[in-house]
Amino acid sequence: MDNITWINSVAGKPWVDRAYGPTAFDCWGLVIDSFRRIDGVELQEVAGYGEGLPIEEIGAETATLYGWPEIAKPADGCVFCIYLSNGSMVHVGRILSIYKAGLHAVHAAGKDGKGQVAVEAVRSITDKYKDRIKYYMRPTDASN
């Protein structure tokens, strides 16, 4: 599936904690779905995610589990992670290129049962999160 077809299938869907589609998503569930449907890759499950552990607690394990290299700036297909000032990861999403529109951040954000899958220009998230955002690219030869 190409980027725009996937984005059109998820944009505006409601945010639901621990949901990974197809009718609702949380941030990590959306990333899982994007890799499955765009890239044909099944990501290895992160211990604690399904049990409801806060992302701040499983974020470090995720980085260790996958070991994807950090990249300096957003690129098509990379994952972005938002960190608190104490270094805890609190949000994830995917950077995808939209034909003739450039790079966009696709993420599911919400709280207390309210929120949705959003698509916004990369500049919007970089301006908002500044030095608390990092980008990671899955190596083409990765098993995860």
C-alpha cells in the first residue's frame, strides 16, 4: 500500500488507548499498522504495551529492542519520538512523504478517550517539540 492510500484510510480515526486499528488507534498502534500495511513488516511486540504500561515505561525498552539508528532530520518512512525533559519517551508517530505535498507527520494523539489520527506538516511538530523530538530509521536489513 502506498503512503497516501494508508493515510487516507487512517486520518481522522479516533484515538483509543492500546488500539492498533482498523477503526481506532493509539500512537504506537498506528506505527505498527503503518509498517504492516505500507512496508509489509511485522514489528516485534514490545513487552508491557498490551498490558497497558505507560509509554514512558516501555519507551526505553523499545529503543533497545529495535536498535534503529537515530537520524539527524526527518525523512520519508522514519519514526519520530517525543521525549520529556527527563528523557522518557511519551509519543511516537511516522514521517511520510505525500506526493506534491512533502513530508508529513502522521500520529494518533489523545487523552481521556478524546483524540484522533492527525496528519500535519513536519514543520508543525518540529516547531512544537523542538529539541524533544528525535527521528529513527528502520534499516532495510532489519529483522524488526
